[in-house]
Amino acid sequence: MSQSLSQVVSADHAEVYTLHESYLVSKGDVNAQAQHALMLGWAVGRHAMMEEILMHPLQTRAIPGQGAELAAIDAREHEQIKEMLMQLASWTEGHGPGTIEFDNLLETMMGHLRRHNDSEESADLPLLDSHLGPEGSARAAEMFGKVKQFMALSRLVFSL
């Protein structure tokens, strides 16, 4: 049985939360926190790009009248999160993972991200699924997975 777009996107949200939890439980190990912070930043950025590439156009096309507005709101929220990601990515020695400054910004970003994701999961995604229908939602979920796989491969290539 194929999954809906809501299910696939929600599972991706859960993966991000797991990476955040990994960062938190590695407190005291700066090297581990730095690694988890990089993986978390990559996952959040990748997820936002996947939504912008796939979900925003789908919302605009599939939900008459309201879809473009939902995509615009989502894009604004993504912009705030991406700005915080850029600040986190530009950390310097002594101001990076494990420091109060870094951790506070990370928690602020995660708070924004959780509110954003909760709204998507409770309202935006079910609405999109209903407009796409079961088959359309399953096709969109499959495409989401393919884009995610491609982005994972490109991360691997660029890290070599």
C-alpha cells in the first residue's frame, strides 16, 4: 500500500526531530554535537527545498484560490528558518555547537520549525491530500521520496 504525501512529509519531519534529539543527547561532546548540527542543518535545508520544489507548486495548482496563499505563507516561514540556518552554519571557533549562543539559536529555530511543521501536518497537508486524491497524493509522495534520494546522493558526491 502506498503512502500519502502527508505521511511521507510527516515522516521526514520526524527524522529532523530525531537528529535534533541526537544533538541534545550528545551534550558535552563538542565533536559529536558539531557532527549532529551539520546533519541537522542539512536535513532541515533539504526538507525546505523539497517542499519548495514539490509541495508549493502542487498547492498552487491543486487548491483553487487558497493554494497560492498557503505556499506563500510556507515560503515566508521557510525563509525565517533558512536565515537561522545560515547563522548556525557560520559559527566560528568558540561560538559553535555546545555553546549557549549556538544552542539558543538552534532551539529558537527548532521552535519555529515545530510550529511550522505542526501547522502543515494538521491543516496544509491534509487539505492538499484531499485535493490531490489518494492516487495523486501517492504519486506526490513517491516524487518527494525521489527528490529526497537525489538530494542525499548529491550530498554524498559533494562531501567526497
